Amino acid sequence: MLPLIRPDLSELSAYHVDAVAETEGITLDKLDANEVALDLPDWLKVKLGAIAQSQIAANRYPDGEYSHLKQLLADYVGYGVTPEQISLGNGSDELIRSLLIVSCLNRGSILVAEPTFSMYGILAKSLSIPVVKVPRSTLDFSIDLEAASQALKEHQIAAVFFVHPNSPTGNLMTEPELAWARSLPENVLVVIDEAYFEFSQVSVIAELAQHPNWVILRTFSKAFRLAAYRVGYAIAQADLILALEKIRLPYNLPIISYLAAELAISHREELLANIPEIRSERDRLYSELQNLGIQVWRSDANFLYARTKDDTALMNALKTQGTLIRQTGSGLRLTIGTPDQNQRMLERIKLQLITDN
Ligand SMILES: *Cc1c(COP(=O)(O)O)cnc(C)c1O
């Protein structure tokens, strides 16, 4: 590595996902990134294009306050949340990095319970912020709170990251975990990532007013079908949001992403209409996989987590037949797609089990 580069970056590699090309005759079922399987409806794309064409001067910097979208989001989030309590990011990934800069840089470590979303650790390391890991129960993936409390005593913990429901394991925070989060001192940032809120319909938002050290993250990348546009938002008390705004890059959200998010939130009834189907497909698939003797866990999100005799072999066998799933956290994460895609995945898993025996 060049001598001018921070030595600790040598441990990191650039974020990269293997692109699998669609081969002729095979449709690829992309069930590896927890996206919703349906693209935006055409009428909405047309509308987005028309607005961009008629209302946006491309040569001008946009309104960098993003006030209208924040107002729409405040209305959507409810519970008396105001636009001053919302910050927008280029994906929630950007907000995770901003939170690390605001709270942890030169101040302390982050605490995560594995397996969990890998981005917290990756982004912390990119800022030389130490990562303290505690385990989860292998039965239900609840956090080892004794280990977590111990870690809090032994390390200078500046922030704790929860996912609600967790990825890749799909479980909601338990009552003891919530109680622990409530008990954390106010100099510890508590991040509760609700990327899958629209699927779980469970949120800690009602408690936000009591906790100046809590921040809730949400995203347009999952239920709202806007992963390509990169829009996430943070909800917290106004003081914390003000700190995020101080370190935000000017115009961090491209105008087309801003417009797409405005349209998506305004047309949420149409966009979120397929969520009941995703949830019932998820539960159907859970039962089917369990009937096959596969170790699989109940989920509150749009994916299932499973562990098999040979996860790598199963993932590769599915890939050859056109179903992409994700191997992560010592297991397999299966995104719920359309009923057809789910059925194909199930048939392909059955086929592989027969081949194995
Ligand atoms: C998908 C996901 C996100 C979304 O990230 P974006 O940068 O908004 O696309 C955030 N947190 C978790 C836990 C996720 O699974």
C-alpha cells in the first residue's frame, strides 16, 4: 500500500458484490439483498421523469434543506415527530457513518451483537473506531446482555447498535433488550435501525421523546423499493439531529433521489400494498422449510434465516439454477420474493436435499 495511506486501512477491502449476469433462458431470482422484488410501477417512473424534466434546473444547486420531504416524513412517522427531528442521508449507510463521526470519533468504541448488519463494523473501522462484539443466543438470537453489560464496563463504549428486527436473523428486540437500551447512560448513543419497519410494523418511535441519546434509522431501500436511489433518514431529538446536520456534506442527497422519495412517500398506499403478501409468503416458506427438516427461524422482516448442513453448497446449487441467496453470519439469508420466485427457491432447495441424500 502507498506509504501515504493510513496503515489500518490495509485490513479493509472495498465494498463489492459479485455481479451475476443473467444467462439466456434463465431468469435470475435475486433473493440475496432484501430488496422488494417489484420495481416501481411505470406510471410512477414516468411521473418522476416528468417532474425532473419540468421542475428541476440541472445547472442549479437544489434546496439543500430538504424541508418538504422532511415534512412528509414527519407526517408518515407520526408520534409528534417534527421536521427538525429528521436528517436525510445518501442511504442510511451515510447516516451510520455520520453518527459514528458525531459520537464515536476520538471518543470511544461501538458495541454490536453478532450476527448483525455488517456495515456498522465496516464503517467504524474505516474511521479507526474500535468495534466491540458480543454474542447472541443460538436459540433465538437474543443478545447476551450479561456480556453486553460487561463490555460496557470494560470498554469506552460510545455507541450501541441494534437492528429492529435484526438482519440477518429476522428477530425483533426482546423486552429485556429494550429495558437494557432504556437503561443506557445518556453519554452512550443508542442506534435502533428500523430498516425493516414496514414489514414488522413494530417500532420504538413512541419512546423517542424520553431518550435524548436514541436515534432511529429508516430507509427507502427496502419496502419503498428505492434501493437504487439511496435515501435513508434518521429520527432523533432535535439536538442530536442538529449535530448530524453540522457534519452533513452539502447537497448530500441528489435531487432525483429526493424527488423519488417524495413520490414514494406520497404514494405509499400503492407501494406498500404487497406487504401482507410478503409476510404471508414468509410464514408459508418458514413452515415449508421446517417441514423439510431445515433449521430456520421465525422472522419479522422480509427475509428468513436458515442454517443447513452445508450452507455454501446449498447457496451454490441454487445459484447454478438461477436463485441468488446470501450466505452471512454463519447461515443463509433468504429474501422473500414474488410467490413464483419463492416457489422456485423452495423446489430448488428440495432438489438439493434429494441430491445430498
Ligand atoms: C438494508 C439495510 C439498510 C439500508 O441501507 P441503505 O443505505 O439505506 O440502502 C440499513 N440497515 C439495515 C440493517 C439494512 O438491512
